[in-house]
Amino acid sequence: MKITIYEDNERLSHLLCMLIEATEGMQLLSSYGDCLEALQNTQLQRPDVIIMDIDMPQKLGTEAVFEIKSKFPEVRIIMHTVFDEEEHLFESLSKGADGYILKKDSPTRLIEAIKEVLAGGAPMSPFIATKVLQSFRKQSPKDTYSLTAREIEVLNLVAKGFSYRMISIELDISVETVRRHIKNSYQKLHVQSGPEAVAKAIKEGII
């Protein structure tokens, strides 16, 4: 798993680099203190996953995400930020981010998020997922897009920050079955990523 980091805090960047390099199966390509050349860097290095801060100097991380995703939609991008407001969350998702992890979460959660996003998941900090649910649950249910009860149940757990493995344990099904349910949900909701599926399901009142 090839990883690139964009983080302007030198101390945190150093710690993240050490974390990635110490994790079996992960390769750190580069770390950058700004994202001015994020698109060019991505074109040259072709990382599997990008860890992107939002509040970056000269150009916001969300702007870089949009540029990268427009050219390289297959690259997975996880926002790693201190911002827990809905405004930053939904802007990140609308720009194409595949996950949203808070810096106050444990380093282990970030490693899990990297693995999860490469497996097709939509990693979000539990606190963030809870805020999303609180924001949209007031809306009345609409079209369920022919989602099955099990697919809705799985999406609900994804929205609460559960990983694929945690969902499989909670529902007593295999991880592969979890992946199949989420893939089916993508198709029925006409979305391309986990965060989009969760956001749309919540917004439509499905979960």
C-alpha cells in the first residue's frame, strides 16, 4: 500500500511518517508541507492512498482533493483534520474525499482507515458519523432506492464508524458479505464511494 502524506505540522508529519513506515504492508512515498503540487505529485508517484490535511498553507486540502479526484478517481483520499464541523465534512465529501478521520483519534484508527478505504470502505471517525446522523435524521424518509433491510442495516453501521470487520462481527456475517451489501448499496444509490452512500442515505432519510 503506497501512501503519500500532506501535513504542514512538522511534528505531526514526522509522527505520521514513522507510523506508516512501521506498519507492515505499507510504503511511505513522500510527505509534503503544502499541497500546491499535489496533482503533479500524484501523477508522478501514483499513491494508493493520500492522507490530506484540510488547513494547508496557500491552498486548502479540499481544493487539492478535487483536483486529484478529477484526474485520478481511483486514488483514495482520507482527510486527516482537527475540523469536526459539518461544513468541512460535507465540503470534503463533495470534493471527492473517501474518508474523514479526526487527528484526535488514535494512530491505530488511521491505520485501520487506510486498510478500510482500500477495501472499498468509507472510514469516518465515530464522532463525525454521529454528527452526520444528527444533522439529517430530522428529515422525513423518502425513496429507499430498493435497498434491502440488511443493506440499510449495514449502511447504518458504516455511518456510526464501524469498520467492515466490526460490521461482520456485529451482524454475524462474513467480511465479504459486508462488502457485497455495500457494493449493492452504491449501485442502488447511484454513488461512487462509501461516504457518498452514507451521506445520501442519511439525507434521504433512509438511515
